[in-house]
Amino acid sequence: MPCVTEIDTVINYQIFDSGHKNIVFTGMTVAPVGNDQLSNSSVSISGKQLTFTDANTKKMTLNITLQFKDEDGISFMHDPQVVNEPGQQ
């Protein structure tokens, strides 16, 4: 689980090996909702990168749900967590 220690940290997820399947990002959600820590996400034109910024001003665990779609149009999700530890190094 990544631990963010710096303010305004850029978090970037990239699809680099999808087993010869055309998988792309379609977005993300985060819990708790309304946490004021993560910016809106941006998906690259190719769909292979998803980027957002973590303000990291409050100690908390953020439950992120990454949303994907494969070449057959089937949607699926993955749910990594990010731990905010402001002031830790």
C-alpha cells in the first residue's frame, strides 16, 4: 500500500502490459466520499494512464477504485489503497 508523505503528490497509474488485451482506464472513485484530498482524475487520450493529485493534508486511508474496460466492452474494477501520512519522511 503506497504511503504518501509529501503534499500535492501526483499519483499516476499506467497500464503497460495487459496480456495482449486492449484494456483502458475509464475513471476512478474514492472513499470516503467528499474527503477533500484527491483531485479529479484525468485519463490520457490512449486510456492507458490515469492521473490525479493527493493534497495529503490529513492523515487517513483512501480507498480508491480504478475503473477499466476491455476490448469487448466489459467493465471491471481494482481497488488499491493509499495511506496519507503528512509530515512523515
